[in-house]
Amino acid sequence: MFFASDNAGPVHPKVMERVIAANSAHQMPYGKDTIMDEVRTRIREVFEAPEAAVYLVATGTAANALALACYTQPWQTIFCSKVAHIEEDECNAPEFYAGGAKLSLIDTDDKMTPAALEAAIAKQAVGNVHGAQPGPVSITQVTERGSVHSLAEIKALSAVAKAHDLPVHLDGARFANAMAALGCTAAQMSWKSGVDVVSFGGTKNGCMGVEAVVFFDPAKAWEFELRRKRGAHLFSKHRFLSAQMAGYLQDDAFIEIAHTANANAAYLAEGLRAAGATFLHEPQANMIFARWPRAIHQKLHDAGARYYLWDGPLEGPANEDVAARLVCDWSIGRDQIDAFLSHF
């Protein structure tokens, strides 16, 4: 009954097989391995972007921060939701790697809206030396509240950015989960919707620890290589990053894994709804925010369930409703979900 995070799940066998295979021989270091050639070709195919520049790092924070740094001057500001991952969970890494650039937070409890983004950009005094200048727009997909931006919503946000000549970054730590939820292609959810650079996540979706940064403008390639090295994120034994991503992409495993995680979450959400739980946000991918009485939370924790309480402690009045965040990965079995629901 482990629903704390998709980061906590095991590595998918298809990924692990490629890692084990990569350990059987020598390969050139620092991204010169032949497996990386396979990965680069495959990601270009997946994104329908034959000229894209493709790089790997080990963490989502590195992917986001280094990608944004390539599009941000130190005197600029990055526009994002106030609940974006780059704001809530990255310890000012984007600001650090961008040389002190700031974040401008759009006031929302989930997704940005085009109108709110337009208003935030308009507040920046373009050409005024005393204020921060407008910089990139960053969209989190899946959002930190479990919602999925539709293609129309991404296009609308991108259109606002492009009207101000601003680049668009897509934080896709759960990119595959969003693709699976929308039934779209990687290209449709990225450059075809106006996105300039994508953090294409693997870690949360069955990998050991690997994220791809995909630039649709190859002119950014050399700058990223320098920033990755200077930022201490260039692996010497890079083949073990490449091998993970190769296994993840092989036979579209990344989509299969995401479909499984999303289906597990849908099954759990259905059971919670039937048990009387209420939802803070309508579940759309593999993450659920729901509330139910504290007494049931206490029973679940006593039985060994693991998940995060969202707006209150485990101790307190038994009949008081407390919200929780639950995340499903590919490895969660229906038996675990049924065992969890049996405590309601």
C-alpha cells in the first residue's frame, strides 16, 4: 500500500535489462557512448524533430534548471504557476543556474490561464532598467496537483508567450503520463503547441534516475553542454543514463508504463469516490488529492499504508476530514489498491 510517490517505485524490468547489458562492456565516457546515439535518434523520432538537440541528466531539477538557464538572462524573470514544481520543489535551483534570475508566480491553485499570464507579463516594465525583464514561460505537465493541460491550453499559453517573444519550457517530469491521459503524440504536446524546450521525464515513470532535455532549436546545444558540465551534471559513466533511457523508449515502453500508472490511479480514485472521499482536484493522470476522515487515515497508517497527508496532521479529532496526496506508479497491483480501500 505504497502511494507516497512514483519516485519510490522500483525500476521497470525493461529499463533494468538495458542497464545490466550496459555493464557488460566498455563504452566511451561523458556522453560519447554508442547507446546515447541510439537514444538521440529515438527521441528525435518520438518527438518528430530530426534536428533536435538531446541531452541526459540524472534529475528533474537539473533538467529544468539547466534548460531554463539557456533561455534566461540573470536580469530576467521566469513566469510559472505559483504551484509549479520549479517554485515548490527545487530549492531555487532555476534561479541559481540562471545567475540570479527571479520567478514571477501566477496566482492559481493549479494551472496558469492565458489571461493571468498576460497580466503578469504586462506588469514587467520592459526597457525599465530598474525592473526585471520578461523571460521564459514554464508549464508543468502533469501539474503538481495532478491535472493535465490540454493541447489547447498549452497552445494558448504558448501564444501569449510568443506574442511577447518569450520562449516556452515544458516541465515534463510526468510527460508520458500526460501523453497517455491525452492520447496525443510527444510532438503535439511540445513543439507543435509552441514549446521550445522540454524536460522529458523518466525517473517518475519507471527509470532509475534519468531525464532528457530536448531542445527543438539545436542552436542551444553548445550552451547546454557547457552549462551541464559547469553545473556538475555531466556523468562520466554516462552510458548508465543512456541505457535507462534506451530501455524506457524501446518499443514505446514509456507509454505502456504511463498507461499502467494512470490506470492504477483511476482504479484507486473510483474506489475512493465510492467510499465517500471528496477530491480537491479531479484526477487526470497518476496523482490523486482527496480527503476523508482522520480516523480512516489513522487506520491506514496503522496498517502500513504510505502516502502524504496534505493539510493536517495524523493526530487530532477522529471525525475531521484531512486531505491526502496519493501517487500510483506502474508497479502498484490491484491487490494493494483493494487492500488500501478495505480500510474505508
